[in-house]
Amino acid sequence: MRFWLRVLAVLLASSAAVFGSSRSQREHGAAVFAESGCRHCHTIRNDGGNKGPDLSGVGRRLSEAQMRRQIVEGSKVMPSFGNVLEAKELEDLLSYLRSCRDKKRK
Ligand code: HEC
């Protein structure tokens, strides 16, 4: 019995490490997404523009490091947000994007 409680505790602790973002972080990240102009070019769950790819399932396709690089550095078409977002905004934005894992849309 003790043993299984300990196993459970370890599992809970490690899942917190993997999904280590709270709901309020993700909600703040969604607000950052809408307010920083991302939504102007990107759609998530049928809401947003289409200059950039649909990000509804981006959390499945890209690693956090890849997303971070794209956001901080930008690209030819996408502006760089490295000097626009505060550290906390960037972290919460990333936890929101990691949670965008829809299967159907790209
Ligand atoms: C002016 C339009 C524009 C804005 C604003 C913009 N993006 Fe992008 N984004 C793009 C385009 C276009 C791409 C396609 C890849 C490329 O050309 O870099 C892209 C690619 C991406 C990717 C990689 C997607 C993939 O499937 O490879 C991510 C993640 C991303 N953008 C996140 C963001 C976030 C977060 C913001 C706001 C902080 C943002 N973008 C703002 C146009 C934009």
C-alpha cells in the first residue's frame, strides 16, 4: 500500500513536470496571443487570420524550443517578438501554444 502511494506521488510529480503549466498561465498566454498581434496572422480553433499557418495543433508539431526560436527571432515574413514580449509573457504564451494540440487541423 505504502509502495503504491509512493508510485502515485512520483507519477503526479513527473506529470506536473511535463505539463508544468497552470491553467492561469495558459489563459494569460492566450490573452498575449490575442493582444500581441499573433492572432492577426494565425488562427487557433477557427479564430484568427491566415497570413501564417494555423496553430491549432502546433503543440504536437513543434517542440517548445522551435516555437521559442520562431517567436523570438521571427522569419522573413513573421516579425520578431524578442524585444516585444516580456519574459513572463513569452513563457505563458509558450505554455498556451504547447497546449494547442488539436489533431484534425494543422
Ligand atoms: C505578420 C504575420 C505574423 C505575425 C504577426 C505572427 N506570425 Fe507567426 N508566422 C507567420 C508566418 C508567415 C509563418 C510561417 C513560417 C515562416 O514564414 O516563418 C509563421 C510561423 C509561426 C510559427 C511556426 C509554425 C509552424 O507550423 O512552423 C509559430 C509557432 C508562430 N508563427 C507563432 C507566432 C506567435 C506566437 C506570434 C505572436 C507573438 C506570431 N506568430 C505572430 C506570420 C506571423
